[in-house]
Amino acid sequence: MSEITLMISKQLREAIEDDVTDAYLNGARSAYADSPGLGKQSYTRDEFDFEDIRILQTSGPLGLALGNFEQELNTEMNKVIFEAAALNVPITSMVDQVRGVANTQAWKLGRIARTEMLNVFNEGRFRGYAKAEDLLEKRFKYSLQIINDNRTCGAHQELSGRIPAGGMFLDDLIELQQTIGAKYNFRLTGKALLHPNQRTVLVMVR
Ligand SMILES: [Zn+2]
């Protein structure tokens, strides 16, 4: 039975890892193409990108969620098996229960992964812009497109209020996020945009 748990975990992990790679590179490519004059040149991924991607896959909220998923799945599976043995439950009904546990846990993980993917996309955007700046030997200014309504959290409201209309340099923007994030008790990793909310995207200001 623990082999089944392992197999499910492995498949899900691989699927999520692929999604992270795709989201990051999509972000990097789209930002790179958005930089003045670079639109026609295609983005080349490099070692730095892969290192960035590896970190996003293993640490941060997504890496944590994956770890939790494996642990919870194991615990829940063991519970089902233990109870089934104690109560002499027929094997078919035990398999159904195990399947149910796996589905619930996978659904929870999927929900986290979906919201987290936008963060990964934005990490890629940062990378694409930073690389364009290096190549062009120029600095640009950036802003965050934040949807502001009654669902917007205080941290994002403050962030959107503190970015000047003309935008900010990349470093300064990251620093502002970290400062505001700390004030609202967000534990931010990477260049995180406070928390993934599906509603914030890094853009260049011109
Ligand atoms: Zn927010």
C-alpha cells in the first residue's frame, strides 16, 4: 500500500514540477519580449534559470505543500489500513477509502499549486526583465498591476498605494515588497509578490 502512496506522490510531484518550469519560462519569455527592442530575439534559458526553478520547486510554499501532501497522504493511508485491518473490512471497500483519501489530498494540493503558479510566473517575469536589462545595459522602471477591490488584502492595498506612477527600479520594488510583507507577517521567499492571489502581475512602466 505504501507503494501506491509513493507512486501518487511521485506523479503529482513531477506534474507540479513541470508546471513550475513552464510557468517560470513563460513569465521570463513574456517579460523579455516586452522589453524595448528585444521582442524579436528569443529568450535563452540558462543555468541561473534552472537554479531558480529548482528552488521554486523544492522550497517556498509549493515545496512545503508537496512535503505536507506526502506526509498527510501517508498518515491518512495508514489510518485507513489500520482501521480496515482492525474491523475486518473487505479489501474492495478499503481500496475505495484509500482512493478517496488520495483524491482529497490531491485536490488540496492542486488548489495550492494553482494559486502558487502565478507567483512562479512573476518570478519568471522578474528574471526576464533582469536579463533584458543586463543585455541592453539599461535600467527600466516597473510596477505591479494589482486588482484593487474589496477582496484585496491590506498588504496589497498598501503596496499598490506606495508604488509611484512612474514605477520603480526592480531592486527597489523587490525591497518594497519585502518591507510591506514583513509588516503584514508574510514570510516571503524569492521575489514574491506578497502572496499569490491570481491578481498581481509585474509590468514595465514606459
Ligand atoms: Zn494580497
